[in-house]
Amino acid sequence: MTAPEPLPNRPAYRGGLWRHVDFRRLWAGETVSQFGTAIGQLAIPLVAVVVLHASTWQVGVLAACETAAFVAVGLPAGAWVERMRFRRVLIVNDLVRTALLAWVPMAQLLDVLTIEQLYVVALVTGVSTVFFDVAYQSYLPQLIDRELLVEGNAKLQASESVSQIAGPSLGGALIQALTAPYALLVDAVSFLWSAAWVTRIEVRPPRPERGPDPNLLREIRDGLRFVLGNQILRAIAMCTSSANLFGSVISAVFYVLLARQLRLSPGVIGLLTSTAAVGGLIGALVAGRFAAKVGQGPAIWIASAVAGPCALVTPFVQRDWTLGLLAVAQIAMWMGIVVYNVNQVSFRQALCPPGLLGRMNATMRFLVWGAMPFGALLGGLLGSTIGVRGTLLVGAVGRSLTFLPVFLSPLRQMRELPSYAEPTTEGKPAASPLVPSKP
């Protein structure tokens, strides 16, 4: 598959992304969508726990269904998306998720909602999310210049963090007022809003050219070879995958602890989740400056090392002052997670040749998100055998050690990370893509 041609209609924006009209449109759609997602992330497990009275195992299965698509279609999604127009993929999958989430309140209204239906909604929504995320991370380097990727990812991450602050509080209030199934209507409308803004983006890359002999398995293999053959990408994949595995063990029983054992109201649960996201906003605001101060490589491993041990508070929380301690720990944890994500995602986008972006992102998603359904199933199984708090302790100990792959990699001493160099007009590389670019 050939690399996409440079976009002649993408203007240079010297004033940064605040003056980039198309980026602002993407940002506007994604910001509201993230608010809806924050509400949905609270509402869906509460539908299972409070409305359908699901068991701990069933809640774990539901959490696994939400991310199972990254295992099922994660790898081929990259090759498929590279054959499509990224913008169209974003619109279609926003609309699909709108329809799926709107079904839950409709089924509740008709008194036919079951846990099996929630499984299906979670599974199919997950498939749409896979395609959306692969296209989204591949579209951004086409929409803006590569030197603006850290700024772009930081702004998008800031919106996500703000939504995680306000979204759960709003979601908790909506759930108390409307019940959890009807609160999902807000999530459905947010995806419709996102689709409407993406349709207004004027920069529209041409459909990627197919190679003379397209082969899905070969294209998937190329993506795997690019990621696994690069020592730095391999370390990032190991770190993120293990963090997601143990994080999913925790997430599978977290709402069972808050809603069933501590008997907190949806409003309090939403408020607790919102305060945790304050750290995400701080992380988004400082990610670029922190990397500039300590170096891009150290910024990645330090952020991961800070985030992990914060999970050790969760197994011991009670319905007392320790709820405040949990909020503080989650603020610190999410600050580290966001600094880590902004820097490692920007590095991946800058390193990858344009013709491999979709497959690289899909491969990374497969490796790092593919661990999540297994973690959720493990969390549900452990929760039903050793108990909720024992499961949280297992997840927290594992999460504390996940920084080791990036700490033991060359990232530990790399102030500047490698970036892709466009070929010269003679067809020879201007610089090796594995050599750090000059400032």
C-alpha cells in the first residue's frame, strides 16, 4: 500500500492550533462526545448493578465485552481503515454508536432490557470504537503538521480530562433523576454531535491508493513488524498492555465496591470519579512542558512509575475519610497516565511513515487494549472467588510494576525520541527514521 500524498490544501498555522479551523471542528465534536462517554462509562455498569441486579461475574463479563473488539478485530481494522477515507470512518462509527446506545433506554421503556442485550450493545459499540480510534489517531497527522502533534494531543486530552471531571458528576445527577438507562440518551446524542462536526471538516485526504497486489495478511504482518521490530515501541506496548490488564482487573469490581458494598449513591460515585479526572486535566496541561524539562523518554517512564502505585489505596477504602484519600490518589494516578499517553502517542504518530499509520495504530490498540477484556474477565472471576477487595489488591500490586518495560528500555536516557523523515525528491531518506530529529 502506498503512502498518501501530501495534502496541498492543508495550510500552515503559525499561530498554533487555536487558529486551525478544521482542528477546532474535530476538537469541538470530540469534546462533547467525551462528555457523553464519561456519562456512559458510569451509566452502563450501574444499569447492570442497580437496574438488572447483575452478579459480580456478569459485571466482569460486561466490562470484557466493552473491549473484546480490540482482540477480535483490532489487527485487521488497521488494514481495513487504511483502505478507507479516515473522515468517513469517523462519521459512520459515530452514527453507529448513536443508534446502539439509544436502544438501551428504548428497551427499558418497553420493559425488555436484559443483561444479554447490554452484552451485545457493549460488543458492537466496542467494534465501532476500534474503527473510530484507529481512524482518529491516523487522521490527526493528516489534519495538522507533525510538529504540532504534541499540542494537538494535549488539547484533545485536556478535553477528555475536563469531560471526566464534569461528566461523571452530571451523569450521577442524571442517573439519580432519570435512572441509568435513560441517562445513556445523553451519550447517544453526544456521538451524533461529533458526527455533525466531523462532516464540517474541509481538509479531506484522498482515498488511500491500493497496492498492486493488496493482501490483508501481509498488511497486518507489516504493522506487527513495524511495532514489534522497534525496541521503543515494543517497550511502550508492554508497559501499556500490562497497565491495561491490571487496570481492567480493578475496573471490573470497582463499581461493585462503591455501589454494592459501600452503598454510595450514583451522585457520590459520579463526584468521586470526577475529582479523579482533575489529575488528567493537570497532566494534559503539563505534559509538553514536563517532557521539555526532563526529556521525552524520561517523561514517559517517570509518568508511568508515578501512576501505578496510586492504585494501592483502592483496596482499603471505606465509607469514611479514606474516600478523600482515594480521590487524591486517583488525581495523582490520572496525572501520570495522561502525561504518559500524550507523550507516547505523539511519539508513535511522529515516528510512523504515513502509509503505516492505520496499521501501526491498530497494532498498538490490539496489543494494549486487547489485554483489557482478559483483565476484566480475570477481575470478575477473582471477585467471585477471593472477594472484591482481594481482587482490587491483586490489580493494584500488578499495576504498580507496569512501568518496568519502559524504565528498562533506552527511553530512560533519551531526551529526544526518533521521528520519521520524509524521503527526498530523489527517493532516498533524508534521515533515518530511527535517529532522533534535530530540534
